[in-house]
Amino acid sequence: MSHKSLGTLFCLLLLTLYTWTPAEASYRHEGLPLATSWAAFSLGDKARNESGQEARHLAVLFLETDVGWYTYANNPGGFAKPTKLTVTQGLTPLSVLYPAGTPKTDLLDPSSLVNTYAGKTPLFVLLPDLRQTKGKDASSLAAKLELLLCTKDKCLPASLDLTFALPKGNLPDARIQPWWPTFLAAVKTTNPTRQPDSIPSGSVAALAELAQKSETVPSLADAPPQDAGDWSNLRPRYFQPELEVEGLVKAVLLGMLAGFILNFMPCVLPVISIKLSALMAGSSNADAGQRSAKFREHNLYFALGILLYFFALSAVLGVTGLAWGQIFQQPAIVMGLTALIFALSLSLFGVFSLPIVDLKFDQMTTHPKLQALFTGLLATLLATPCSGPFLGGVLGWTLLQPPWVISSVLVAIGVGMALPYLVMVLFPGMARMFPKPGAWTGHLEKAVGLLLMGTCIYLLGILPDARIIPALILLWFTAVGAWIWGTAGPGFDSAKIVLLKLLAALLLGVGLWLGLRPAELVTQMDAYSETSLRSALGKETVVVDFTADWCPSCKVLEQTTLTPARLGDMKARYGLRLMRADLTEKNPQAEALLHALGSKSIPVLAIFPKNAPESPLVLRDLFTPTQLEEALQHTARP
């Protein structure tokens, strides 16, 4: 690679780092389509008389779901998981009032309705008199928020630990807030002791029919009230009771059978691709004796990779209590796995060769045992979310047992999955069943590479929307690093090769850092509207930032000047009202203000001083933190 090419690559890297920005919303929680924020308000005499509450202050937790997402209300109806907020002040538990929510068709039972929260929703916490609050522990709230975030095709469970430092001084009057009617309605509908969720009429009818058929099934409609989440009165029946497990021996036997059948389930195409490449690699020698020996060795270590994975999985599930496949709820694991699969696909297209794991059919690796072992591990990891016959009943019983039982059954599943390869270890002559690699295998490699890229699309679909852009950035750096590694060539024979491969490793590290780093909480900026701006003019200094997702310079500003820490600091020091005018899509109100400010292009930031709102100060294009500070000093003096 020439010095000119290296210089071009370096400039491209700097530009990418400079313009990168995560697609995160205000106060976003890592990996979730949710933002939260706290505020405190005063309940004056009129507010207390109107609401019938004795508390003198009110804390409000605002939940804001992304577009297309919702969570269930505290009293959702049906069998949905309720949103629950538990708040303590020091050691004192506080009362929480919930809005009723908006009715929505239940995805699990289209014949019934459930109550949901979507958009920005307030949850109300009744506070004692803050003037009488003493002690360090009493100066803040500790809260635990449990909810289920859903969209039309998936749901994400969440359990968040939140804190709120109670403000001092005068608080805004709750009675004049836009959500005050919602609070009054919550006072009327929230009971001190929560009643059991109502059961949809369709569900009651179905259970009544079951009760008529079997005296062992109690009617839920007549059951005594229970706490939310308590389903101890359920007595489920199964369509195939002979496949249900109630003992270790049956679990082990059915587990081995389920693991064996799992080999033939077309649930993840790359698993089939990896297995095919492993078998082809094990049969690539022309000499019959060497071919049998390599075939036996490859299948032995491939089977050991499967067993090793199930040993590790049994330990993780036994200790953590996670469910089968729940590891894929961790965005970092899914993103790392996506990058690895993408790298494997690039290797099949000849971009580079992986040092140990390589799926090329004629690859003469210097570590054949490690290659087979890691290929077995990878294939089994990708198969984990899959399920086949017998596996549901086996896991349903097993994962409720002690850790040693969980380990025994999972290892049995691993033995069943490894069984075909262990058979080929015992009968290496089966290598004759697989064709020898030739010119045709190059086309097959490309087909396998395309299947692997298809898997990357599937894995990206698992991720929350907020992690898609970081994941794509990780894949871009993976591609550039793979290209540089392949350009360097095999071995480490010269300083140039070593330098290029170090650069490739560095790029991969940068991609992992950018893709997997925790999402930063972003200082909240209100969405711009003409009404909100006009109501704030003359009362406080307002900053309006014009931006768009298609504007690279805007993203540069957000990463260099309009950072969360700097905005939060300036907001506190100058008492600013921050607004964001998003022009990603057509926004007539924001465009009209932009034209009035004498501009038809962005980025633009306008500062409307409290004492002279008719003379806003406009900053165009790129500006530095020093320039922004100087502008605020001239317009927003405290």
C-alpha cells in the first residue's frame, strides 16, 4: 500500500470519527427505546383541596417511549405485565399514582383491549413537606421502574434503578401544569391496594369451557384476589402431556433426542453453512489415509466445541437463572456476534483470512484443531435461540430445577447435538460421502458468505432501534480492518506487514469502542413548536438549535460543541430553555422561523434573550464552544 493510500485512509478515518454520532434520544437508557426525566412541583392549598391529597409536594417521573413503542399501564387489563414504580425517600416508601392509560388492542388476544402508555406519560409520586425534610438520605429519591416495552413485533422487559435529587427553594405550581387533569384522574382511579387485572371476556369463556371439560381446572373468574404476578392458582394442561418432563431421567433422554434433532432444524441458515464448511474441510485431502485422519480430527474437535459451549451455557443459566436464548437480549453480545459473522462472510469473499476460524473449504490452517473447536462453538451459539421437538418441555422443567440438574440436562442436549459428529469420529470412512473441493467450491463459498450476511441482517433486527447505527458503525470498521489485514498479506515477515495489521486491529478496537460503549444520557431539549417558543419569549432565554439527521455538520456540532455535558452546564448557569427544531422531515413551523432568521440552510442556532426576545443572536454553520460561550455571555446573563 502506497503512502498516498495510507494518507487517504487516515483522513477517511478522522472524518468518520469526527462526524459520528449515536442515534440517541434525550435521557435515553442503554439499549431501550425509552427516555425518562424527573421534575418536582408544589401542591398548594387549591391543589390539595381539588385533589383531596394531603401531600404538599409532588415528584413526577416522565416516561417517553420512542415512536411506535409503548408500555402497559399499571392496571393494563388482560394478562399484560403492568408498569410498576417503587419509590423510597430514605427508608420511607412513597405512594405512586398512575394514569389509566390509553386502550389498545391486545396483541396476544385481539378480541380484548389493554391499557397502554405511549409517548410522554407522567407517573406521580406524593412527597411530604420538603421544608421538613432532613438528612442526606431524605434529600433524594431512590426508585425502581419495572415495565415491558413493546412494538408491533417484539417486547423488551426492563428493570431500571433511578434516582432524583430533590430540588430546594420554590417549586412550580402543579395545578397549572398541562398534566394536572391527568393527575386528578389518577387520584380517582388509583387504589391503595391494587386489584387483580381484569380478564378479557374471550379468555374467561375459554377457561370456562376448559372447566366444563375437566374438574381439575379451576375457574379464574371465581378465584380470590391475588397480587399482580401471582399465578399460583393456574393448573395448566398440555396438548401433548407425554412430552412433558417431571424427572431427571426422562429430561436427560428427551434432551439428548432434542439435541440430535436440533442439527436438522433449518432455524438458522448459517449454522448449516458452518457445519457444511467444517465437513468439507475435513474431507479435502487427496490421500485416503490422511483424509480419514483429518476428517476424524475435525469432527472430534467440532463436537468438543459443541460440548464446551453447553458446559459453559449450563454454568451461566444455573448461576444467573436466565432462560434459553435470553443471552440474545444483551445488545453488546448481539453486536459482537454480528461483527464476527460479518468478518466470516468477508473472509469467504476473499477480503482477508481469519487467523484461526476460517470457513474456506480448502483452507490450510496452521491451527486445524482450534479452527474446528471454535467453529463448533460458533455454530452452537447461533443455534441457541432455536427450538425443536421435545426441547420446549425439557427446558420448561429443567430451568426451574437446581443448578446441577440444569447442567446435567444441558450437557445431555449437547451430547445429542454432537452425536452425528461423534459417529463420524468413530467411522471416518464416511469422508467418502462428501465430494472433494474443486473449482466449484469457490462459488459455494460465495453462497455461504451471502447466507452469513443475511444472518447479520437477522441479528441487526434483534437489536433495539437505538443500537442500529452503532452496530452499522461497528460493521464499517470491521470491513475496513479486514481489508487492511488482507492487504497486508499472510504472516508477520516485515515491519510494513506488522504495521498494517496493527492498524487493522486498532480499527477493530475503535469500532468496538464506538459500537459497544454505553449510551450517554443526553440533556433534554424540547421539541420546537411556535406556540411553546412564543409562550417562553420574554420569560426566559431560549436557545433553538436547527438540525436534521441528513446534516453532517449538525452532527459534528452535536459531538464537539453541543455536547450533553456542555449543554447541561450552560442550561444550569444561564437558566436556558433549550429547543430543538428537527428538519429531518418537512417541518413548516421550524422552516418559517429559519427563514425569518435569514437562513435557508443549517446548522443554525438562535439565542432569544430574555430581555430582548425580538433581537435573537444567530450562529451559523460550525462554531466552537468558545464562540457559543461568548454568545451566551452577551445575551443570557443570569
